[in-house]
Amino acid sequence: MASILVVDDSKTIRNLLAYILKSKNYKVDTASDGLIALEKVFSNTYDLVITDINMPRMDGFKLIESIREEESYKFLPIIVLTTEAKEEARRLGIKKGANLYLTKPSDPQTLVAYVKMLLASNGGKNPA
Ligand SMILES: [Mg+2]
């Protein structure tokens, strides 16, 4: 069973995503900001991270950047799920290393389809 870390400062969003993902039999852990998420990523094993952008203490951009700085997390699949819809933000998210950039509200079925797709492709892990 794949394990997913959901990062969002909104408890409502965390609970909603956890509910959706658990209903699809994923194991779900949550974090309320980027700093807590980073600590969790480095001390647990997750198969995928879904992160918000706008959060206190450490935002999603910095979180993604910090994860990607570590060689062993180069291929950890990361989905951004945010209200930040500006093209500039989208570009920055992808540049920092997000595999996908989705905007809220995202249809649960679409989100689950993307999660499945990324888990299947192993985050684009180098086959060599
Ligand atoms: Mg937020």
C-alpha cells in the first residue's frame, strides 16, 4: 500500500484529502506546513507528496526545493495542489521539481488518477 504525505496549512483540506486517499486504500500522513513536512519526509518513507504552496514557516516552493536538494529524494513524486493559479507560480513549482501542478478545487477523481499515474511511473525514476 502506497504511503502519501499531504501537506497543507488548512485542516479542512488535509482532512478532505486524507479522506479521499484513504478511501482508495492509500496510507496517509499529514503535515501543516513545509517545515514539519520536510522533517517527516527525511524521517519516514513516503511514495508520494501532495503539497500546498502558501503555508506559514515554509512554503511549498521551499519545501520542494529542499526535498530535491537531497540526492535520495530526487525522484520522490511531488504534486502541488494550490489556489495559486498564476502561470508564474506554476512555472516556479515545476522548476523547483514538482511533477505536477494542480489548482484547487481539484476534482477528487482527477487527483486520484494523477496519484495513481505518478505512483505507477515511479516519479519518472531513471530506469538505468
Ligand atoms: Mg495554504
